[in-house]
Amino acid sequence: MNIYVSNLANYMKDQDVQDLFASFGAISSCKVILDRYTGASRGFAFVEMPGDEEGRAAIDQLNGKVIDGKALSVAVAKEREDRSFGGNRNSRY
């Protein structure tokens, strides 16, 4: 199960988020998304857990949990949408 976590405190790194989820079960991957130019956290992360039951328990327990004055938003991640802009890139107009 792929889980989307938002409203993270700016200081939180991959290991901090992984530590939050560790008590619910195995974690396949955990990635805090960083700004490509500054390297600073963008305030959200993706956590992948192999078990749906553990993932749902983590969502239920962590959604709304307040960390450093910020309430986490935790939900099942949506499938990534196609980000193409359409049209022919080789077109002159």
C-alpha cells in the first residue's frame, strides 16, 4: 500500500517519517519529497507498506496526529496522473 503523508514539519527527514510508521508494520520504502533547487522538504512524503492491513492501521492512527503543532494528513496515495502537456513538441506553433 502506498501512503501519502502531508503537512510534515520542515525538519522531518526520511528516517523521522519511517520511525512514525514503524510501529504499524514493515516499511518497503519511505521518501520525504525535497525541493529540487533548495533541497528543503516540500512538506510531504510517500510511505510504502507491503501489508494493506498495517497500512490502513497506520492511516487510521496517524491521520490528524499533531507533530510540532501541525496536524498530519495521511491517506492512501492516488495513482500518479499523466503530466504531459499535449500537442506535438516538435511543432513550431
